[in-house]
Amino acid sequence: MTAQTYTLTPAEAAVVSRVTVRDVHRMIDEHILPESFYSTDPTRSFTSHACVFISFYFRSADRLTSEARQRAIRIASEPQRSFDSRLVQDEFLTIDLGAFWKDVKESLERLQAARAIVVSDPEILSGAPVIRGTRVPVCHVAASVSSGIPIDRILSAYPSLQREQVDLAAMYAEANPQRGRPRLRVAPPNEQPRRKQRGISKQRELMI
């Protein structure tokens, strides 16, 4: 990752770090992350570089104690060190953060790609986020993915989409959760609800 940094919401930081939003908030609440990597005014936000340490802290939990992980983060974030320094040397212990920098860089690039394929236009579905060049709501695609519907069925239901767009739509929805109780279509539009089918079968059984 280069020295360039971006500001992320807690949900975006969670997606890039590949942890839960709750874990991201723990980094502030439990004073794990140095203050230079986040802000709480007016709302909580994180620098993209913070995601390296968030990812490291939780993914190395089975290898290092909490104290050792926090100490490594403090050493790695010292002002005199380069932002993209990979190795952390703590007496006899050496920690290579290279894999975490690589994963965060890739996740950040995919998040930017997800942002690029989503548009909101008041003239299209009252401004609901849709996939660029289509009238397909992002929330519908993401709901199908999170419900475990096979990708081939989703692509069949939305023939204007490609596999990469489906993956990015799901990522965008995770990084930008809707407020309230959104009305999401879980089944693709050309799928008949199974509940209705079971009801018809039950009626036939009663008639027999």
C-alpha cells in the first residue's frame, strides 16, 4: 500500500479489514488502536491504514496474546516508521505485516471498484442505489447473495449483470448498510416463491 490514505466509515473499515463492525468499534472502545488512525468527531471514521492493524489484531488472535498484538501495533505505528513498513521487531520477536498490507490493499481496491459500479439517480427507482447501466437495485442482488442463492441463478434472473458485478454489489451493500427495515427481494424476480408452491401442494392433498 502506498502512503496515500482514505477515510472510511466503520462499516467500510470492517469490510476492508474482513472483520465485523463490532470488532472495528472495539479498536476504539478498548483503546487498541492509536488515536492517529481514527476520528470520533463528528462520527467515527478510520484511515485506510488502520485496517492493516485491525486485520492483524483479530486474525492473529490464535497466535499472539492481546498484549503482544497491542504492543506490535504501537511499535508499527511509531511516527519515525514508514507507513508501509512490513516488519515489526520487538526484542526476540519479529512480526511480518506484509500479508495484512497486501490483503487490505486488495480489499480497498475492490471497495473502490464497488463504489464505481453503483449509482443513485432520482430518475431511476426514486434514487435507490442501482448497478450502473441497469435498473437492478443493489439491495436485491446483495440480498440474494446473503441468502445463499447460487450465483448462476442470480445471473439468470438478472441477465444484464456479470459475475463480478454481483460480487461487488454484495460488497457495496455490506459497506453501506441500509437504515431501518428495507424491503428486500430475497428470491430472484423470475423465481416463484416456494411458500406459495407448498401451499398449492397442500391444497391438492386436502382435495384428494
